[in-house]
Amino acid sequence: MLQSIGLTQPIPIRRAPSRENRFPRLVAASRPTAACASCCLQAVCLPCGLGSTDLDRFDEIATQRRKVARGASLYRGGDAFDTLYAVRSGAFKSIGVSRHGDQKITGFYYPGEILGLDAISSGRHGYNAVALEDSEVCVIPFAQLERMALTVPALQHQLFKVLSGDISRDQGLMLLLGSMTAEQRLAAFLLSLSRRYQRLGFAASSFVLRMTREEIGNYLGLTLETVSRLLSRFRRQGLIATRQREIDLKDVAGLMEMVGHW
Amino acid sequence: MLQSIGLTQPIPIRRAPSRENRFPRLVAASRPTAACASCCLQAVCLPCGLGSTDLDRFDEIATQRRKVARGASLYRGGDAFDTLYAVRSGAFKSIGVSRHGDQKITGFYYPGEILGLDAISSGRHGYNAVALEDSEVCVIPFAQLERMALTVPALQHQLFKVLSGDISRDQGLMLLLGSMTAEQRLAAFLLSLSRRYQRLGFAASSFVLRMTREEIGNYLGLTLETVSRLLSRFRRQGLIATRQREIDLKDVAGLMEMVGHW
DNA sequence: CGCAATGTTGATAACAATCAAGCTCGGTGG
DNA sequence: CCACCGAGCTTGATTGTTATCAACATTGCG
């Protein structure tokens, strides 16, 4: 069955009652401090290389959580950079906005993934981070994190790995944008989502899109019409099944063949 | 006047006598250990945040240099990752190769820039690094670098900044590939080269391309014909002047206008 | 029930790719 | 020294993929 994914607690996935700044009651209650030690994302999140004593020290840094309602911004381009954020539940998009108001999505972020890494170098955020659904993040003050990294080799190493991993991911996307057809891009996108859901312990071949066709198209450098047409074509070809935003990958091998072994 | 750039020593820029594995005599002599303290790239290279005592310690790590002839690989995709490389002179391209033999250039690297950052996360290089001309790099063993970063806060911070800067740069390129016309991409490319040359202390509006039209096109997700046509158009429009690979930016404002304020 | 947001599908147009021919500049060999 | 050769570049003609414009369907919500 198609299932709800990307959630670490039972926030309803169907569209929130209105566009912005409203949380369903069940998550409105105040919330204890984050505790990585008991977090189900332990295996995939930033502190995943740490032993239990180091993990406790890390917990002293990342004490705070923050909720972000669907459509609201976690930070905006131009904001001063102080902290990294680890997605705890929900999903985010990172968007650049040009002076002319054109928007371009540079990434989607799922639980266990880190937001704000690109801002370290300049000390200022270059993009807006917007929640695709009611979401929650762990707040990780960067100065403290850096200080701790000096005394915990495993943490320093993990940080290097996370930063480096982001570079790899972006380069993969550049490859996609720079040398793949629309068809290949969408296939690659679906496969990438599949892999990420699997990493989180969810079914790899059956998931619900957190974003609209328009957002997918924007991210992939395509129009929403092209995305819609391609999804229809994939359906006709028996590669996938869809029902609104629910996606079933019926022929993963076929999709991979389509991407062409990059 | 158009001038030679990207070189920290007088290697002739005109095409080397043959395709590969041949160095002009003047750089064939064996070379003393690298010394950041006396390197003219100090201000822009990896150790740029360090004080003089820390710089001396850094010099003990990065003792080795390596020459790479035009067309030769510094490393290849699949190679184990041990070391980072700082470009000392010359220029490199980073290319991904698909199983079908298709190549895609993911980046160009100029003096002071660091090669290999994307390999930290997996411990294995994902791309080939190929010299665009006879070049030299400083070898920076990563394990030692990490160890030193634990005791030198400024170095750790600088490493975070360099990694983060690469993420920003890649995201900028994604924006370019995903939402700009051919014209905008090429204009953005020329402006980006201009900025990099300027950073190195060279003229910002007058430089020699280190890469072919084909390589530019590959990098920008265009064909070489499109690149050539656009350069001709820019010339007709009075935006640039060209003579082979020499480029003069005649109207930087016009080029920026074209890119459209991303 | 109707509205607004999202998604599907069709017709047409534009941009860039492809195919093709020729040019320029260096290097090489007769 | 000159002629040839090839890599790299330019330009033209044509094709094809994807964007754009447009109409309509579906869903959820007030």
C-alpha cells in the first residue's frame, strides 16, 4: 500500500487546513528538548558517527527544536547564519529568489538531512528554506558545534563527511541538469526519492510526493506540464502507478535503464 | 592587453607541442618542498586563515608537490581518496564518465582551488581530474590535515568554509543549468571566470580561456556549436572581443544584465 | 455549491541540438 | 619553404525536444 513517509511522528500528511502558520492541534503542545540518543533518525542524522558519551555531549548543544508550519520559512536568503538545522520531521525545499521574483528550487530536504550548510562560508544564508508540510527541525548552533568538533574527532570527521556528501549530491544534480533529457531527469528524481525513503526505513517503491508537479519541474529545470506528461507516459509504459501524489515504482530496473548508468 | 593568467610561474600558455605527457623544459627541474609561507596564492588558498606559526605547521603537512602534464589525470573516478590537492599552477577539469563513455564536466579548477573535496564522504573519488595544461598541485594528505584541524581552530574553520563554499558554488551552477537560457549560461560563465581571475590578481576583463568550446559547452549543458554561435553574437553585440581563446569583456554591465540578477 | 489550487492534455512555437560544410591556425613532413 | 593535415572553431540548414499558451478535469475546502 501507499504509505505516509518522512514523518517521525503522526502528523497527518493530507493538506493542512490552510496555507500557512497553522499547526494541527496534536503537535501544538510544547515539546521536551531534543534527544538524539532516543531519536529514530540516529542512524542517518548528523551525529551518527558518535559514541554514546559523545552523543550525550552533542545533545547538550542541540537542545532546541523548532516547528515550521507548511509554507513558512525556516530562514530566508540574506539572514545571518548562526545555526544549522537537522530536519526531524516533515520536509523542506530550498529556494533561490532572483530580483525579478523568479524562484528556483535548489534542493529538497528530508528527515535526517541538514539545512544551512551552504551558509557557513559567507556567514549569510543564500536561500530560503520553506517547509513543504508542517515540520520540525533540531537547532544546532554552529559556533558550539565547531567548538565541540575540536575535541571530538569523530564529530569533526562526520561534519567533513556531511559537507562533502552535499557536494557530491549537488554535482550529481549538475550532471542531471546539464546532460539529461526531461525523461531521464524525472526518472532519476523518482529513483533518488526512492533511495532516500529507503534510507529512512520506508518502502522504496511506494511513497507520497511531498511537492507539487510545479515544484518538481522547477527543481529539475522543466515545466509542470512536462512533468505531468512524463508521469502519464511512465504510467502508460507500466513503469509506475500514480494516484495523485502517491507514486508506486513498478519497474525500478526500467527507470534505471532510462537514466542510463550515470 | 590580453594576458596570460592562472599561472604562478612562466609556463608558456600556447598549446603544448603535443597532446600529453610532455613538459616544457623549464618546469622539468626538480622542485623544493611546497612552502605556503612564500606562496603567492597565500591569500586565496586553503590555509589562508592561518597565522604564521600555524602556517609553518601546515607546511609540514603539505610538503609535496606534483606535476600533471596537459591531458593527464591527477586522479580518476574510483581511485581511493587519501589526499586533497590544491592547484598551484595551471588548471584542471573534473569529469564524470558514464558507462556509455559519455563525459560530463562538473567543474573547472584554478590556482588556489581545492580538488577532491567531494571524495571525503565516500572515501573514493567519483570523478576524473584532468589537467587542461601543464600544471602543478600541492599534495595535502587528508588524515594529517584532519588531525591538525583538531588542534588549530582556525584551520578547522577554514576547512568548513572551503567545503561550504563549494556547496554554494555548485548550487549556483545548478541554478544556472536548471533555469537559464544558453545565452545566460554563457554570460554567467564568462563573468564567473572574470571574478576568479580577479581574485588571483589578474585583470578581470581580459583573459585567455584554458578550455575548448567543446569543454565549455559540456560544462554548461550546451553543444560546442551553440557556444561558438553565442560568442559570435556577443561579439556582434559589442559585449566582448575575442581572438581565438583570448577574451575581452567589453561590457560587463551588459553581460550581468543578460544573466538577470540571480 | 462554487471557488481555488492542482493536475492533465492538446496545439503551437521557440530554442537549442544535430547534421553538414568550410574556415583558421599550428605543426609536420616532403 | 611550402603544402598538407588535423584540431578546433565558425556558420548554415534542418530537426526535435520542451516551453508556452490554452482549455478542461479533479480535488478539497469554505
